[in-house]
Amino acid sequence: MSFVSVMWSIWGVLVVVAIVLHLYRESVSKNEEDQIYLDEAFDHEKQAQAEIIEKINKVEPILKIAYWLVAIMTVVVVVYYIYDICKTLGFLG
């Protein structure tokens, strides 16, 4: 397996992981309310919202890491192709 195919495979896997995490976070947060209920009759709503926020807070750091890894791999891909173009054109020995 060549370096290029491994590089693109890693990039693709990272993008898929980031997309899946992003979609999960969006599906969890779609039920999040913007209101705060102060009445005790809405304790069940407050508990449900706390559970949603807890799930979002668990996935958020992993999602940020996934975004950074995708960005780093994108830079690796771009640098590889710039290097390859320079080598092909004879700029590099």
C-alpha cells in the first residue's frame, strides 16, 4: 500500500468520524430548550435538559479533537501534493 493511499484513507476515516460526531451532537441538541423553568412543576423538564447538556458536554471535546485532526491531515495532504509538484517540476533535487 502506497503512502498516498494510506494518507487519503486516514483523512477519509477522520472526516467520517468528525461527521458522525457532529451529526450525533446535532441530533442530541435539537431537543435542547432555550428557556429556564423556575417552577417546581417543571423539574422533569430541567432534568431532561440537564441530561441533554451532559451528553453534549461529553461529545464536545472529542468533536473538537476530531476537527483538529481533520485539519492537520488536510495540511499533510496539501503539503504532500505541493512537495510532489515541486519535485516533478524540478524545483527540488
